[in-house]
Amino acid sequence: MATSTSSPDRRATDRRAARVAVAGALFLAVVVLTVFVHGLTGLDTGVREWMIERRNGGWTDAMKVVSTIGSAWVLTPVAVVVTLVLALRGPRSDALLVGLVTLGVLVLGPLLKLIIERPRPVDDRLVLVDSWAYPSGHSLTSMAVVGVLTVLAVRHLRARPARVAAVVVGAALVAAVGLSRVYLGVHWPTDVLAGWLMGAMWLAVWLILLDSRRARLAA
């Protein structure tokens, strides 16, 4: 009996430990990338030029649409609506998760840009942007906001095919948003990579904190 009752607790502890490890690894990756980002200009230039060489009218239109979808101007209202619905209909812990993750990236992205002050590419831009490059705000916001919505979908969907579909759609959207920023000429590839890593780390941190809080309340 002792083994059967302790097993769920042990599994929950293992999951939290795994999330802590993931968050730590993401943080380390962000630090390493940030330290060496100015030394990666050769790789940045090569990847960027490869994407620019493959531009065409259809792809350009599609990338502009995807980039718009991944902007804070679109994702923030979506997150606000989801937060309000969850706050009214529950569970409120999920509302808190979406709200904190979204609010955090809206502050974190601009703050990091001001600290690092990496210039954007100066040529071949297809859209106008007036801010620092690192990290990509679109990549950071889409990873965190789409990521948290995907996590909640997986938690609440019962059918396995539906959960798999949610993960595939979420991952594809995040990837497309990041790639669109390089394609449109407004970011270096490492800006996008940093945005993805920081968004994933921010989401992992809040999953750890709020799941630990939920476990303490349940105990």
C-alpha cells in the first residue's frame, strides 16, 4: 500500500525535477549564445543569405502573414481572452499561468533588447522595424504564448490524436514565426534562436513554480 500511494508523488517529483533540469539547460544555452552571439556573424550571414536567395512572391506574402500572427499585437489579445475565460470558468491556476507567462515576455523581450543592443541587418529588409535585434520579440512571444496554450490544450484534451495535433500545430506555428523573421530580413538567425530558447525557459519556469504551488495546496 505504501508503494502504491507514494508512486504518484514520486512521479510528480520526477516531473518537477525534469522541468527544473530543462529550465536550467535552457538558461545555460541562452547565456552561452548571448556571450558568443557577436562571434557567430559568419553563420548568421550564411543562413540569412540562403533564405533571402529563395524569396518569391508567394512565400513573401505567406511569411508576412505568419509574422503578423506571431506578433505581440495579435498574440497578446488572444492570451488576454483566454486568461479571462479561464478566470471565469476555471481552472483559475491555468488563467494565472497564461497571464503571467504573457505579461513576462512583454517585459522581458524589450528589456533584453535594451541591455544587449544588437543592431538588426541593414539590408534586404521587406518590412520596417525600428528596435534592437536580440532577441527576436516575435520568436520569444510566440514560443511563450503559443507554448503555454499548447500545454493547456494537451492537459485538457482527452483524445491522444487531438493532443498530438495540438503539439504539431503549436510547434509548426512557432517555427514558422521565427523563420519568417529571418526570411523578411529583419533578424539574424541567432536572434530567433535566442527568442525560442528564452521563451521556452520562461514558460518552463512558470510551469515549475505554479505546479509546485498546486502540489502544495493539494497536500
